[in-house]
Amino acid sequence: MLTTPLSPDHWYFTETSAHQRDVLWSVFGPALLDCSWSPANTPAWPEHIQADLLAHIPKPPTYHSPRLGFKFEQLWQSWLTECQWPFYANVQIHDAKRTLGELDLLVQIPNTHAPADRHSVAETQHWELALKFYLGHHDEWIGPNRQDLLSRKLRHLQQHQLTISKHPAARQQLTDLHAQPNQHLAIMRGCLFQAINPALQATLPAEVSDHHWQGFWCHQQDAQHYLPLAHWFILAKDQWLSLALAPCAIDTNELLHYLGRHFDYLNVGLCLARVVPCRTGWAEQERWFIMPNHWPLQAGKS
């Protein structure tokens, strides 16, 4: 698994293709959760895949939505296809005329102990995929646009999304697909941004991995006090998914000036990467969010 931070000399930062880094971080980046229904080591990839990750990088798919969550799902689907793991994606479960929900992935896990000349599937697993970014604020972890809560997502995953395939209405559909799952697991990637102001810090839920990707956040009015003197790169939303390899950087004074102008006109938080020089550009070492001074009392659109 890839971890954060990575040394600027790590081979990950030699991959100049953003698509390749997105794939690697989506599949092998740090898990956000580590619990019975979302183990951090899911899935357990065979040694031959782990030994040569770059050989399995798929070509960029044609994305059908600008939303990062859908891109994340497509990256997983393209990776499974390249690794030749059979799967069904986005399986809708119906009860009479009502749709109960959708299964993100039904993956047929190859039996690595089977003879090389015989195709064998050890089991079928139901995976729910999620890419999430939350900011800790007192007793809650909140999405940047304030429409999403980590506590709500954890409940929905465990009590609804991972149980749909067990519903009586799903049995015949999954039998027809020859895909009755043995396990039901969630795979969540993303970053949790702890408040740099101790008075605002939130407690992590028990389900969160000890090794999750962690960033920091502060209000714009506190940025001058809390931001370290460093080099920075401002991330567009389609660059949030993986550790950044930036083509350029600005210093903290330039960043503070930019933040002042940004929040004079816009009501939207900014995602930043603190970067250091590497052989191919500027390697991300730390992720930050700078939020409007009123956040989360009022929501901006992200």
C-alpha cells in the first residue's frame, strides 16, 4: 500500500501521468476505514500484481461524469479489467417495480492456489466503493459543501449499501448471474482534514484507520497564523483524488495574497497541497483546506 507522506524520491512521483497516479492511489492508497466490514487490506492482491503495479495500469477510460466518486468507480473497474478479475458493476436490485439499490461491484476473486492451466474462482465478494473528503469540526466530520456527513455515510454503508445483496429480492437476480457473494465489504479512500485550531478539533470515529490520509484545515482569517512557510500548489477539484505532482509552486506570502482575493469574491473553500521539489516537479507532502470564515454555518458550493 502507498502511504502518506511519501518521500519526494519515491517512485510514485516519477509517474508524470495524472491518470496513472490516480489509479495507483485509488487502488493502493491509504484506506480511510479499518473495521470488520471495511478492512484496510481489502482486497488482498496476489504477489505478481503487487510486484509489478505499473504493468497493470489501464488506459484512461472515457469518464461519464465529472463527479469524482464516479471517476473513482471507473478507475477501479478499469483496474479489475486489466488484472483479469471478472466482475459485475452497478447491479441494480429490484423488488417488484421498486429499485432497492445498486451494488457497486460483484467481484469474482481468482483462486491463486489453483493450477495455472485451470481457471478457478475462490469466491465472489460484494464491494461498495466510496471516495470521501471530510473536515473535522467539533463533534462531526463534514464535507466541504456541508451536504455530507461522515457519520451518516458510515451508517448508510453498513446498514443499507452492504445489506442490499442479502435482501430476498436480490437472491434470484444474483443466482442468475452466478454471483452469490460470500463477503460484503466497503472500500473507502479519501482524506480527513483535522482542524489545525485545537478548539475546533473533532474525534475520529472508531471505524477510521490509524493510517488514513490526514490533512488539515483552517478558516481564511486564521491562515496567516497557521499556514507554515512553505511552497504550495492550489488543487482543482479533479486533482483531489491522489497525491499531487505539481508543475509549479508559490510561496506562503503569494498564497495568502491569493486567498484574500479568492474569498473577497467566492464562497468556496480551497484545497491546497504543500509541496517540495522532486526530480519531476513538486511532490505533495501535506494536504490542506482553507474555508470561508463562516463555515460551516453557511454552505458554499464545491
